[in-house]
Amino acid sequence: MMSVSARKAGAAVSYYTHLKEDAHLFDGLRKEDYYSRGEGYWHGKGAEALGLSGQVREADFRSACLGFAPRTGEALAQNAGNETRTALYDCTFSAPKSVSVVWAIGEEDVQKMIEGAHDLAVKKTLDEMEERFVWTRRGRDGMDAEKVGVVAATWRHGTSRDLDPQIHTHATILNVCQRADGTGGTIDGRQFYEYQKVLGVVYRLHLEERIRQLGWRTERDGESFRICSVPRAVEARLSKGRARIEAEMAARGTSGARAAEAANLATRAKKNYEATPDELRGGWVKECGAVFRAREAIPGEAVGAAREKISAPEVLRGATEYEAVLKGKEVEFAALVGVAGTGQGRAAGEYLREQAMGQAVSLVNDRGESRYTTRELLEKERAIIEMTRAGAGERAHILSAQAVAAAVAKFERARSYSLTPEQRAAVVTLATRPGRDVVLIGDAGTGKTTALAALKLAYEEGGYRVIGTATDGKKAADLQRDLGVQCSTIDKLAGDLKRGADQLSARTVVLVDEAGRVDARRWHQLKSLADERGAKVVWAGDHKQLQAVGAGSPFRHVAGEAACARLSEIHRQRDAGEREAVRQISRGEAARAMLGYIDRGQVSVARTHRAACREIADKYVRAADQVGKGQVLALALTNKRVEDVNAVIRARYQARGELAGGREYEAVRERGIDRSTGEVRTERVRTEFAAGDRVLHAGRNDYRNDLRRGELGSVLRVEERGVTVKLDRDGREVLIDPARHDLRHGYAITVDRSQGMTVERPIVYLSGDMTREYGYVAASRGREATEFVTTASAVQQTAREVGKEISNPQLGDLREVVMAMSQSRQAESTLDWRVAASRGQDKQQEHERGI
């Protein structure tokens, strides 16, 4: 991996001392990293131009950090001497754990081989950084860019603060340069961050190539590689630092790279001056035990057959699985990762990148920004629009105004309530306007399902067959319950149509719920099948809520081409203040909405993640006592936070003497998709269920037993065969075997699963990484007041994003920051871009300039 961090000039000397003394005798004591090369070494054409070579001297390092030429004292930067200037970028290259393990317990010759391979990989990566990413800017607004040489000092270390083996090099890239005309300047370090992931995999490809040349066999390991002979159990034993970070992240309820960095800084060990190198190595060997011995670290004579790298089309297909529009660096990263585990090295990765870029389609917008997509996605999204336009005048499914009015009147008599004028107008528009496609856009809580139910009756009264579909099983099942029509997922419906297990015709109307979540590939498939058979499709959704999981988001573009009805009058929230808050969030005014929630006493700040879980649990139990467990729902962004909240809520009920007679099951738990193999990752966990528990079926759809992913229910009985659950959807009692189905506690669920649900009282775990779309969904689930619980760390994170510093966050500090859910993550479509006139030459120029 590779990490990047900037450092100020004022800390230059102390940082130099840290890097240098990690391996040196000092006052008779050894520092923490015995396995360091000790001295730093200069690297790069920029260093040569300034007369810097060989070992790094403190005076030279200090001068360069302060912005002066070390040999002449000439100022290289306008702010030379200012201790607040950015002095350097610390780019840290870390070897995969299996490589560090082999180095840790290997004999001296093996250690030198590993060190040499690592140093060579770092050198080659720095050379590529210098060629592609080291630029200086001058002129008005820095518009003129000039390529310059890099001034870098490298420091190799071998242990982590936790005294685990960890081969890594700090490449400190100084923020100075010498231009072609002899003048000095600073460098633009933004692309070090932009291309951090690319450079990390470049380093790993160079390292893996050399490791295989030395005789070790490697295999793919996610986005990296590993030495095959090292057992994963050994890697885990010698990864105390990672275990520490994961434990802290679990305690905080956080996830992701930034959260890992914060957890590391908060918990990293103090420097250890007591152990000796022999004691360290002895401890590592002991931890490996009988599983992996030093003799097994010796490379073999044969490296084994190299795994075949994936093809360029596979690279592009994988890169666009969830995003339709890619930056050049994202295509490059996917191509380089495609070579990981093959041992073929950087050259093979570059060749695959060139192939992928050559087959990608270049896109450009009005600002001249470049993006890329696949020919397949481009054609599918444009075909969607073309098919929509081609069917815009189709009149086979038009109902008369009189027929619609009669159907609406019948619907209102059966339901004993009237449609609102807005809902009635929507039904008329959808049923009487021409077109094989019509669109219903409805804000959260505006009664889309009610309008669809009336529309369904109107078409059935007109002699049409009406069916429903959605992206996932739970929403399809809910639609079937609410409308009383046959419903399934889009994938299942498409499969049934292709097999002939279902039929569409000109007398069929397909209602698509949550159409804003339908990606381009699924949309194109359903649209093509419907058009072939002459069926009408009603696309109902809201593009302001959660986006499509797959690549592309055609909904708002189709809405601009087809007959479209809109619902904006909110009915779900009973209180006017709650309704206005939901409207504000939908308009992107999340900060105003949050101020309203604060003023009404609906937001609290907990000191820690654990405290937040306890507060949510208290709120849940109080609310459930008033309205019932089935009408209260705790919501969080990640599965980890959900699991923690569920555990505390359940403990509250157990403390009250409830949930007695529970039974523990060995349950299967799905943990997502392995991107490298496409397989579903699962694990076995022991989970207790008891009568009275709220549960969530998180496994795959079971159509035979009409059990859908995302179902919520209440446990009635537990027995050896499984758990009897009463489903919220239709009140049926089903026996679920946790060993076969992913059954979890369901007091809390993710915001993603909650879209489309309605409860009396939601309680939202508000985190700094919650976007506007997630915040909109979370805040709009409840009929009554929505309560929010956040943490001090979430407030601090949000404050940092808007340039504020808060030392001891309190509720009042929320008024000082823009809440993170005001950030929007609208899924991009190729329809937002146009195809660039020129492709290949532009791509190559962008690659050379690091764009």
C-alpha cells in the first residue's frame, strides 16, 4: 500500500530525527525500529540538480524543508523560511504482510533479498512519480505547468509501533524544485493524493515481479498479492497493529481508510526501547510456532505458473460495475489490479492499461473535463433514451378520462378515503397520456404507492394485466402486498420472460417501484423485453433518494423524455415541522433542517460510539413501550454500527427479564462480494434468538417460501429446527433455519434497507459520512418525530470538513458546522456527458501528464 501525508516546515527537524534515529543507538538505548537502514538517502533528478546525493544530512534536509537550496542558501520558494509552509509529502510504501513475515523470520540472506526487492520497487515507483506527477506551476493562477525533477529522501524501516514486522519506506518528497531556467519553485502535490491508489499498486507490481524472480510463488490477494507459502493465520498473528485499529474502529462504529487512520493515531503504541533485535526476531518466530518456520521462508526453485491476467474488456466491465463514468485513474487502477498475483510486473500492467483505455469511450463535458465509459454502457443508456423517444407517441395503453374517473371513484369507495388532487392528477396523467413509458416522480412520503394502486385499478378495469417489479425482493414483496398484483425483482422477471415462464403483451402494464435505484443495465434489459412484447412501463421513484447500486442512473433522463407526473405534497409526517424538514433535506438544505431538529430537541451528541449505542437503545425501548417494537426502527449507515446498536438494544430487553428461553444457532452471515472472484463472502457466527426478538432476513430471496431479502418480523418461537417468525409484510408465520438463511437481529437496520419503509418513530445514528441522499431517506421514514444521535467524533469530522476546529464537541457546536449529509452523491450517467471527438491521442497525453 501507499499513504500520503503533508508536513509543515516547523516540524522538519523533529521529523528528520524520528526517521533517522529509529534505528540508531542513542544514549545507550536502541530506538523502536532496529531493522531500519538508518540513514536516509537522496533520490531523484531534482536532488541531483541541487547537488544532493548519498546519505541525507540534517542541515541539508532542514534547508530544503524551509525552502532554501541546501548548497547555496538560495531561496527556492516565495515563502522560504516560513515554518508554516508545506515542507514535504511523506509517501509511505508498505509491503504486503506476507512479504514482511518472510523477511521477519528468514535468515540474513533471505532478509537481504527481501530488502533489495522492496528498495528496487520503491525506486522504480518514485521514478514513475517523477516522470508523471512532479510539476511546478507559475504564471497567473498557476496556469503554466512545467515538469521538474523530484527531491526525495528515502528511509527504510522494518517494524511497526506495535513491533510487528512491517517493511516500509518513507519517501519524503520535498516541496522544492529547480526549474529549467535555473529559478526555484514549489511542486504541486495534489496528484500524489489523487493517484495514491494507483501508485500503491504500481509499487506492489514492481515488488511482486522481483519477489517471483527471486523464487517465491505469489497469488492474488484482493487488490494486492501475497506469498503463497505464508499461512494467513501467521499474517494475522503478526498484525497486532491491524487488530488494534480494527478494535478501535469497532468501538467507534466507523469504517473506511480515513477512519482507520484516525483509529491508528488515537491508539498507536508508545515507542518501545526495551527489546533487542534478537528478542524481536525470537518473538516473531515463536508466534509463528509450528505453522511456519524459518526454513519455509526460503524461496523454491520453481515459482509455478503465473496466473493469467484478466482481459481489457473484463477490466472495463469490473470498473463499471457500480459506476458508469470513470476518471482515467480509475481505469488505470482497475487494469493494474488485474495484473496483481500474476507476477508479470509493471510492464504487463501498463500494457493492460493501454488496452483498456483503447477500448474505453472518451467522454467530455462543457467544462472540458474528461471521463471514460464502456461502449456497452454508452450504447445501453443511449438506447434507453432512443427507445423512450420511439415509443413516446404510442397510444395503445391510453385510457379515457371517464374510465379513469370511474376507477378512481371505485378506489376511493373501497379505501374509504379520497385521493388528494395531486394524486388524482398524477393518475390521470399516467393513464391518459401517450407513450410506452410514463414516469411518476414522488418525494418521500407523498403517497406514490397509493397513486399506483389507483392506477393499477384503472388499468385492470380497462382489461389490462398489471404486474409489479423492483430492484430487490423486499420492495417487490411490499409492492405485491400494497397493490395486490404479481411482483418480483427485475432480475427474476427478466429471467422468467426469457425462459417463457412469464409473458408480457400489449395488454400488460408493468409498474416499477423505486425506479431511481434501477441501474442502466437492468433498465435496458427490462425496457427491451417490454418493448419487444408491446407492454407499457410505469417508472415510479425519486432521484433525490438513494442512487442505483449498479452503474448508471437513467431515471431523471427518462423523466425528461416521457410523460411525467409529480407528487410533492408530503403525507407521511403528521407534524408540519417534520414535513418541512424533509422538504429542506430534499432541496439540499440539510443544515437548515438539522437546526430545526436541534431546536425541537431531537438531536443529541454522545461522547463515544458506545455511548451513542446506549442512547439509541434507551430511546428505542421507550418508544417501543408506547407504539410497539414493529413501529420503531433504529437506522445507521453501516452494518457494523447496526450490529452494535442491535446488541445494546437486545441487552436492554434481557435486563428487563424479556427474551428468556433463547436458543443459540450457528448462523451463516453474508459479508458482501469478493470483487476478484465474484463469489459471495460468508462467515459462520453464533447468534441467539428468543421469542420477542425483532429479526431481519438479510439473505437471498427464497421464492419457494416467499421469503425476501430485507424482510422484518418478530420471533414467535425458537426450536431445534429453527426460528418461527411472524413477518411484518403479511403476518404469515414462517420457519427460518439460521444455518441456511442470513437471519439477524432487526431492531436496527441500515438506511439503505429502509428506503420505502414507514414506521411511527425512527431513531437515526447520524454519522459524518452520511450523504444528503442517505440523510433524506433516514429522515423521511417516520410518521412521528425522527430522533438523531451523533457522536463527538462525527461532529469533529464534519467540523474539519468545513474548516473549523472543535476541541470538546457539544450539541451547540452543531450550529457551527454544515452537517455531512448536506453532501450529495448523485450517481453519474453517460447521458450527462458527450462523446469526445478525439480519443487515443488525448488519452495518452493525459496519462503522460498524470491527469
